[in-house]
Amino acid sequence: MSAERSRLVDAPTPADIVAGFLAAFSIFASAVALVWHPLRILPLSIVLALVAAGMSARMRRLATAAVVITGACFFFGMTIAVVFKHKLW
């Protein structure tokens, strides 16, 4: 009985799973924003990363990585857009 109970305690909750997917999608969207319209994609990506960070304690490392990567992609995406004179929108 205790083995079954310990498996249930270690099982991820639906909030953990959704937070992981949000963080992963935020990282993917940030990478896409480096090459295509950074101001259209990056604000949504930042919001998704912050929601994932606040949503689950179990996915904290992935959500923290998503926030850091999204912030770095914002900086580099805007820098690339300005240097190469691409449209921001």
C-alpha cells in the first residue's frame, strides 16, 4: 500500500505538466522571434514564461530557464532587428 501511495505523491500534477509545456513553448517562440518580427512574438513569450514560473514549483528550473532565455532572446532579437534594419512589427 505504501508503494502505491509514494508513486501517487511523486506523480506530476496537471499544473506541473502544463507549466512544462508553457515553458518549452516559450523557449521555442523566443528562438523563432530572433529571426522573425521580435515585437510580435516576444511579449507573448515573456508572459508565457512568467506564467509557467508562477504556476508550478516542480517545473521551477525549466520555467526559470525559459524566463532567462526569453529575456536574452528579447535583447538579441531587438539588437539584430536594429542592426540589420529589419521591421520590428
